[in-house]
Amino acid sequence: MSGQRVDVKVVMLGKEYVGKTSLVERYVHDRFLVGPYQNTIGAAFVAKVMSVGDRTVTLGIWDTAGSERYEAMSRIYYRGAKAAIVCYDLTDSSSFERAKFWVKELRSLEEGCQIYLCGTKSDLLEEDRRRRRVDFHDVQDYADNIKAQLFETSSKTGQSMSSSRKLQRITSVWRLSR
Ligand SMILES: Nc1nc2c(ncn2[C@@H]2O[C@H](COP(=O)(O)OP(=O)(O)OP(=O)(O)O)[C@@H](O)[C@H]2O)c(=O)[nH]1
């Protein structure tokens, strides 16, 4: 679908509305789009060219639709992915249950895929800590268990972003794949 050479395939997974598209926007364009929420239909592709040491690497990022209606389609997009960013909304516990669903699938069907767990919308917690519905330490234990990296981030503020910098750790996937 992309028609572009891709060195590392990355897939975004997670419940609808958790902020996958916003994370990609922040990472690729360093911006946060305001306006009415528009759910992704099927999946969207974005390429990001980056330098890793003396090499140029093209990340091909597949942003899947979170709606369960598109679940079967999302499976097509994670095939052969070197990395999966499995997102959950820090203010929505059900979204973490959905994240665990995707982790389980990846662990059984895409063993070579490095999993990154991403708690989104951390700015909402800065406004009011009582909005947190997913405990950091619980997720850290879970992440250790599944050998995943964990980061909490805000695409809105770009703060502790963490998303940009930490997502760049994906380049380690490239090194692994050489
Ligand atoms: N406060 C806040 N809102 C966010 C953040 N990231 C995303 N949102 C909002 O959350 C809503 C959903 O964001 P999307 O990025 O479209 O979510 P998605 O996971 O791609 O959704 P689907 O396409 O349905 O799977 C939008 O209204 C965003 O503006 C964030 O970091 N902070």
C-alpha cells in the first residue's frame, strides 16, 4: 500500500481513542492536531526517515484502527513488524486490558516483534492526578515480565516525550535486524 522502501516496520496497536494517531503525528511532524476526533479507518501508513549512526533508515509506521470492528485488519498490519507500540490511555483502565490482548497476540504470533508499551495522555494526570486509572508500577511489572519497554507520554504537550526521544529507541530494532 505504501509503495515505499521500508527498513523497519512498526505497528501501532491499541483500543480506539487511546491516541495512536496523535502519537504518530507528534513523532513524525512534532505537532498535535486539535479539532474533532476522527477515528482511523482500517489503517494509515506514515514513513519516517532517520539517521542511525552512519546509515539512513526508513521506518514504516502502520497506524491501525482501534475499533474492534477492524480487529482482523490490524492482524494483517502487525505481520512482520519489528516493533509494536501498544498504546493504552492512562485514564482508561479498559484500554490497558485491550493492550494486554494485543500483547498476548503478538507474543504468540509475532515472536520477533519488540513490544513497547505506551501510556498516553499523561498531561491529563498533570491536571488532576486522580484521573489515573492505570498504575505505573503494575504496568512496569507487567512490562518486565513480557520484556517490553514502557513509557508514559503526552502527545498534546510533547512533554517527557519522551515520545520522540523514546520512540527513537525503535532504532535499536534496526540494529537487531541487521
Ligand atoms: N489530552 C490529550 N488528549 C489526547 C492526547 N493524545 C490524543 N488525544 C486525544 O484523544 C482523542 C483520540 O486520539 P487519536 O490519536 O485519534 O486516537 P487513536 O488511538 O488513533 O484512535 P482510533 O483511530 O479510533 O484508533 C483525540 O481527541 C485526541 O485529541 C494527549 O496526549 N493528551
